[in-house]
Amino acid sequence: MLRITDARTGEPTDATPARRGLTRVEAHVPRPDTTGLRVLLVADVLVRALEISGTPVWTVLTGTEGRTELRARATALGIRPFEDERDSGTGLGEAQVLRVCAPETGTADGETGEAGRDETASGLRVEVAPADADSGVADDDERASALRLALLACPRREPLRLDEAALTDAEDTLRRWRGAVATWATRPSGPIPDPVRQQLRAAWEDDLDVPAVLAVLRKVETSGTVPDGARFETYAYADRLLGLELTRDIGRETPS
């Protein structure tokens, strides 16, 4: 079961509601900068993790300037659309609220957040540390998948500074993994080994630890005991969470 550390209390809390019902994931993005993009990306991965567990999710984007610019950058990054905030109260059958935001958008007890709502009233608070990028690093749509990987590779509660070296390293990793997945896809299929599946689930269910998920993939990549067909299934399964299009090059003459 997915557990998230509530930034208000510091306590791990079940992200999946105890009673079956809709979970609302709110991404609080005040500006369309790299920090805002990181917040929205964490919210996107959180939604994917909930959906893998069978939890119905309603996604909402609140509190942002430059919404058109943010949506364009998010689309390039493979972030699925979030609805604009609407004054509709709770969703039908809503059982849980998860609010994803940067620390600077937080509020003290009793204060009202940027969306005009008491943010301490209910729900879990998922904090994402600020991110910055060297000039041009976060603006090239041709390298958007690499940017997504570079943002995911750092624990979400740690501040992040992206430079050209980090983006190039992410590009190299993606190129290698996509090429390997395309090759493994031509081998006889095999199930994901139970220990590997358990490691993947344990990683992302432990406070959405995406770097640990990536570490499992690196181990599988160089494993001498996991068959190629099982490697393919492992990467395809993990990509349901990561959204890195790791199977993109299957069937291409020259994987890239």
C-alpha cells in the first residue's frame, strides 16, 4: 500500500483511502518555472502510482500563473492533463485529498492557501523541494524525456539544480535503456521475477521513492540471472509509473 509522509505532521500515512472512493490529487503550482514543473511531475507520478493500485483519481491544477505555458511544458514532459480548479467542493464519493506543492506555497495553521482555501483542514500534504536549471536546460522540448528522468532521479524532498551534464547523463541512460528494451522485446517473454516486482513496489510505495525504482532497473539491467524477456517485462511494468516511454524504440531498425 502506498504510504506518503505528510509534510504537516512528518508521519507516514496511507495515500490510499481506507474506504473505497475517489482520491483528489491537487497540484499547487504558483509559477510555470522549473520548481512548478517538478511539482506537477511529482503529482503525475503520484497519480500513476495510485492508478496502478486500482484507486480512482481526480486531478486538479490550482494556483498558477502562466497556465498556458505550464501546460505546454507539461505536455512535452509527458505529464497527463490536470483539470483547472473549479469551485465544486468535494468530488462525488471523494475519500482522500493529496495536495502536492513546494514548501513556499505552504500555509500556517488557520491561514488560507493561494487557492483561497484552508489547506490545513484535511488531506495529506506532499512537499516537493525547489528545482532550478541552467539557462536552456529545461526549455528544449527535444530533450523533454531526458529532463523528466533527470527530475525524477533526485529525491523529491531534496533541492535540485539541473545542468547540462545532468541532462546529458539522463539522455545517455534513456538511449541505452530504450535500445536494450527494444532488443529484449525480441527474446522469449518471461515473467517479472517476484523479488524484482516486490522491490519495485516496495520502492514506490515507500513515500513515492522514484530514485529507488530507478536503482532497481539499473540492477536488472546488469543482472546475470534475469532473462532478457523478464527484463523487458520489468522495464515495461516500471514505466507505467515512470512515464519515460522505455518501449518507444521497439520495432525500429535503429533504436535511439
